[in-house]
Amino acid sequence: MGPIGVFDSGYGGLTVLADIRASLPQYDYLYLGDNARAPYGTRSFDVVYDYTLEAVQELFDRGCSLVILACNTASAKALRTIQQNDLPQIAPNKRVLGVIRPSAEVLGSLTKSKHVGILATEGTVKSNSYVLELEKFSPEVTIHQQSCPMWVPIIENNRHDSEAGRLFIQEDVKRLLEKDPAIDTILLGCTHYPLVKSYLESILPNHISVISQGKIVAESLSDYLIRHPEMEMECSKNGSLQFLTSENTHVFNEKASVFYNGPVDAVHIKW
Ligand code: DGL
């Protein structure tokens, strides 16, 4: 038995972890942020895949049987290869899950106009993962995407409340709505973006809902554990929480506590 692993390139996955832990507090969790190599959003497919596999292996080595990629970029660029090619070789009894599929599964039920928008990193948008997944679950829904390459650096540097930061955010939202004025539901397809959710709600018309992924992923994990008792049995239940980062822990702890909305005391890992 071991903790449930939660991985992100940096801080964003902490927004998902907070919701997972709120709905499934009984389990142990091990969070890994690859802050030293973040952001992943503008990196190539091969690099994101290599880094993500390395992180998954690290979490496996530390006893996790189930790992959640709480990062859209890693889910878009690495998940399928890890599930199909790597797991059968390196750990046939372990599982890795992502955040794109659970979000795509519910998106169709959240929109009335049947027009949705995705705000995400360049990597996630270019992968077309949301378009392909949504087509499977809700082919009647029209989807438009907008990449927001500046948002992760702006948010990580705590500049999202500044005038300059807000200008970048406004510009990308405007671009998305110009692509399709009928959009009534916008998914924050990057786990960093919940930090700007209330600002987005303040600049968008009332009929447009802004959806973040934390609760969706938490519900999907809860459902997964019910449907897979053999995996559930592998997850230890002492309610503990540990953080790992590839960056300096001092820097990580300070910023991570904002994303997690609670105290963070991380351990440094060297690859
Ligand atoms: N949080 C990651 C995501 O959900 C992106 C952050 C990054 O660019 O590293 O896509």
C-alpha cells in the first residue's frame, strides 16, 4: 500500500490536490512538482514526455500505485504513451490517470448553447486533446481553444492581479470569444488558471460560466476508486500529505501555500 501520487510541472496541480483531498480525505497523498523544469506548456512533445515519465517513475519508486497527472500539458503530451507503452513494461499493476478525459466527459452537460471554449497552454491546445476527447463524449458540442502562453509565468510570479498581467488575460479571453460569440462555458484547461477564475468571472458576461477542473477530477477519481477496488486496496489511508519539489524548497513552500491554500513543507528531490 502507498500514497496516491499527484504530479504537476509546478504549482498548478495543487489546486486539483486541494479538491481531491477535500472529497477523499482518508487517503495518503504524495505531491510532486517539477518546479525546476517548469513551465512545460511551451516545451516539445518529447521533452514533456521524458520529464513526465521520470516523475511518474519517481512516484512509483516512493510507493505510489496510482498517479494522477494533475497537469493538462503532461496529460495531453505524455499520458497515452505512458499508459500504452511504458506501464506494461515498467509497472503493469500500477495506473496513471490524467485530467483531460474527466473534464471532457462532463463538459457537454455543462453548456446550454452547446458552444464551449478552452483556455490552456500552447502545448495542450496544439495537442488537440480536448477537441478529440469532446468529440467522443459530446459530438454535438462546438469547441474553440485559445492558448494563453503568458498566463503560467504571470501567475507563478504573482503578477495576475497587476495591470499588465490583467491585460494579457483580457486579450486572450477576447480572442477566444471572437472565435465563437456563442460560447457559454469556458473550461480552465490548465491547473494554474483557477487562481484567475474570479477575475475572469468579473470581466465575463453573466451568462458565461467558468469551470475549473479540481472538483471534476476529484469526482472522477472517487468514481474510479469505486469501480477499481483492486487499485483502491493499494492506496493507504492515514490522511497524510507530503510534498516533493525539484526546486529549492524555500521558494516552493511560499508559493505552493497560495495554490494549495494551506501550509506546505516540501522535501527537495534531485533527479
Ligand atoms: N499546470 C499545467 C497544466 O495544467 C501547465 C503549467 C506549465 O506550463 O508548466 O497544463
